[in-house]
Amino acid sequence: MIPAAALLQALGAWLALALVAAFRPALLPVWSGVGWLLLGLAFLDALLLFRLRVPEMTRKVPLTLPLGVWCEVGVFLHNGTALALRLQIFDGCPAGLELRGMPQTLTLPAHGHATLTYQVRPLARGIQTFAPGALRVASPLGLWWRSCGVGASTPVRVYPNFAAVKKFAALATHHHLAQLGVHRKRRRGE
């Protein structure tokens, strides 16, 4: 569990109140009360965060990726809770892939779905494995972040890019036919 910026700002304001209370002793009970209130809210928010169910994640990625070509990967999230969730997601992209469009931040509606897309470009041939995604869920009051892993591992194969070979296949076929003795000749009147 990681403290959020809101909790750190509240603690900073509480410490500033402590500085004022040091010069005005009459504010000491107020400072103490605010501290206990802040502690109670932080504890309650942490308890609610631990009771939240983590969203489900599935990944849609082609089974084979061409080397050096940007390909799109889809991430589908499902929220099974009655609360809207604020999330930060980073998919478990392997080291052999260049990545653009991650991490992403979103609000997942209550009992809702969300679809995210990002792009990867393979840098090396072979089998690459996507690890489970890393997800940060904000607490209901926004004082804490909870980190967890979601989804499953997905293996993909990276092959050379055959698009260039396919583009020149027609030219190679024409040359091959000429070697077999097939020649194009003009007909009269063409």
C-alpha cells in the first residue's frame, strides 16, 4: 500500500497546524483532534481499500508479431464492484518489445467495462511472454494506492516481417515464368 498525494498533503497541513499550535498553546487540543481524525480516516480508508475486489483484466494480442512493426494490443478491464474505481495500469510487456501508450490512468465505472489499447514493436525474434499486468487501485477516499497483479501470462512468437517478401512476390513470379519459357507477346492491334 502506497500513500497518495492527498494523504501527504493532509499530513503536511497537520504539521503546519502543529507549528502554529507551538506558538499558540490554546490550539493544541485542536491539533490533537485533527491528528486523531486524520489517523481514523486513513485507517478507515485503508480498511475499505483492502476489502475492495480488484478488477479483472484480459489481454488481446496476436499470437505472432512481425519483427520491427508496430502492433496494437488491447486490454479489457471489468469492475465487479458497486464503486467506481480510479486505476493506473501498466501491462506486463516483455523486455524484447518496445512500448508506447503505457502506463494509463482511468476511472472504471461501477459494474462497468473499459477497453485500453497501446502499441508494441518487437525488437528481437523468438518467443516473448507478456507477464500479468501491474495495477494500482485508489482507495475510496483517495488517501492510498494498492498495487496488485492482474491478468495472465501470454506467450507470443516474433517472426521476421514477411510483408516486404510478399510485396515483391509478384515480381519474382513474373521473372520465374520467363525462365520457364513463358513470354508475353503483343497481339496484332494492341
